[in-house]
Amino acid sequence: MRRAARTDSNQAAVVDALKRVGVSVEIIGQPFDLLICCRGETSLMEVKNPDRTSEDPQSRLTKAQLEFISRWPGKIHIVRTPEEAVRVVIGEAMN
């Protein structure tokens, strides 16, 4: 039986920050936390806890996520802070 996925405590702040700059956001949970759209470009976003180190098992991507990344041609962002989320999405839209 699959356990319910936990939501990182910073997810709400990331969602709020993205919405404040005009990004459309849907919380989807699987395979990644968020489906986002900025200036007509849709991508996925995984929100990780900024307080965990990369060695912490809870800060790593799951096996299912890694498998998804290996076959998905679209954009996937992995962020830890609201500022990073805005920077990666807005910066990308400006290119």
C-alpha cells in the first residue's frame, strides 16, 4: 500500500510567490508537486525542503520521479525556496 505523500512546509509559500508574479499553478502531487504555466510555457515543479541536506533521503527525488524524468521531454524544475521558484520560472520566460 502506498503512503500518502507529504507536502513540504514551504510549498504554500512557493505557490503564493509564483501566483504573485502571474504564474498559473495547480497542485498535482504526483509525479511532482506542481503543474505551472508562465507565458504559455507549461512545466512541472518539485518543491523540496530547504532545511534538508542532499544526503537526507527525504530531500532526494523518488525512484518514480527519476524514472519519469528519464522519459519526459518537458521541463521539470526542482526548487527549495519561493525566490528560487520565481527566479527559475521568470528567468526562463525571459529567454
